[in-house]
Amino acid sequence: MSGKGLYILKRLLGAVITLAVIATLTFALLRILPGGPFDTEKALPDEVKANIEARYGLDRPLLEQYLNFMSGLVRGDLGESYKYVGRSVADIISEALPVSMELGLMSLLLAYIVGIPLGVFAAARHNSAFDTGAMLIAVSGVALPSFMVGPLLISLFSFGIPFAFLQGSLPPALWESPAHYILPVVTLGLRPAAILARMTRGAVLESIHQDYVRTARAKGVSERVVLFKHVLRNSLIPILSISGPLVAGLLSGSFIIEIIFAIPGIGKHLVQSVTNRDYPLILALTLVFSMMLVIANLVVDLLYGFVDPRVRPEKSGSGG
């Protein structure tokens, strides 16, 4: 097996172990915390509570519950929600996950489309008015939390505060049409775009005075080609390095955005499941988010090899 194939296999095995550990810790923490999924302000009769717990297997020994959960996980059976009676956790996730994925991917795309070119042009015009303005916007984007940006954009573009002519420009909530996508995507993508702009600017400034750049310019290569083909490519390593944390930020930030804009994604279900102590749904959503982060980090690691051959996994000594 080649070094690259062995590397991917090791990473996949590590991902499986990581997810198993996360599942175990989440299961244990849910059982350690005081209270239960069927504890309410008005206490249920003992017989009713016993019947409910028996239905969901909560009356069985803790080790047996854990083994049943893990065996179901291996089979792809995530169980039945305690809150949404009669609905499986898999059905809930399959309905809500595409919405959250759309929000996250569009926000990430916006961040890269805006952040990287802004950082490149700011570095190319170092110490100019454009550079100062771009970095001021970037710093503001990093400093402003999404739970503040969202209401501000709704007030401005939906209710026309303080500019009445903007009233009704964009819908304030829901996820029904492209017009509904704009405010939540901008709100979620603003901070990653600002981070990428600052990181790209710093990386490009380090590369723009290298010998290969002067050589390209001496050969008559256009400045745009120099910036985006030569300089940017050699500046991608630090940009890729923050891509994993950026994905994590988008995933965690989407909880707030989905609540603010009433988006029917898994963020809403995660918040409600924690409030309701819906064990199967909490466990499943925790694993979904963990899997997304593991996959994102694996993809970033593999992209290193395409950007910089020096970090490609070498072939193993045994050959393959």
C-alpha cells in the first residue's frame, strides 16, 4: 500500500476511534447529570414513569443500555426520539441536516469568495487607503458576534431601521427561497470571511517579495496572474490551516443563526433536545457534528499534499 493510502487508512481508523470515544463520553455525561428525560414540573405517577422508562429501556442496567446504544449505532439504528414520539432520530436528522448543510456550505463559500480576494488585494496595495479600509472591515467582522450581526441586519433590511427605504428588502426569517438565504448566510459567513482576509493578507505579504515573484514580473507576467497564480498558491498553507477551525466555527455558530432566523435545521433540534433531555437525539446530533469536523480536518490534511508537495505522505518502506 502506498504511503498516501496508508495515511488515509490510519486517519479513518483514528476517526472511528475518536467518534467511539465521543459517543461513550456523551452517553456517560448524560447519565451523570442530575435529572432525567421524563422529569417534569408536575411529577408523573410512579407507574406511568416506570412504563415510559421500560418502553425506552431506561430501566435496564447502565452497562446494558450502553451496549444496546453502541450496537444500534454500529447497525445505523439511532433509536427513537423521546420528544417527538413515534419519530426515529434518523428521520429527524435526514429532514433537518440538508438545511444546516446548505446554510453552512453557502456561508463557507461566501467566506472564501470574499475573504481571500480581499486579503490578496489588500496585501497588493499594502499601506494604501484600500488596505486600511479592508482591514478595518475585517477587524470589525472578527469583533462583532453573529448574534449581534443577525438582528442588526434584520432591523436594517427587513424593518428599515434606521433607513425606511430598505424596509421589506429581505425576509427576516425562515428558509423558503433564495431571498430568505441572504441574511443568515451573510450573518454566518461574515466572521470567517474577515478571518480569511486577515490571514490571506499576512500570508501574501510574506510571499510577495520572494525571488520567484520578481522573476515572474521580470518576464512580463501580469500582476493579477502573479498574485493569484504564484503568490496565492504559495500562501495557501496557513489559509488551509485555519479551514478546520473555520468549519467548526460555522457549525457551532449555526445554532445561534438557526434560532435567530427560525431556520429548520439541526441546530434547533440540538438546543431543544438538550432542554428536553432527549438522550437519543443529543447523542446522534453530537456524533453528526463530530463526524463533520473529523471529515473536514481530514480533507484539509489531504489538501496540504496538493498545495505543497513537501508535506505529501511518503511511501512506506514496505512498498505498496
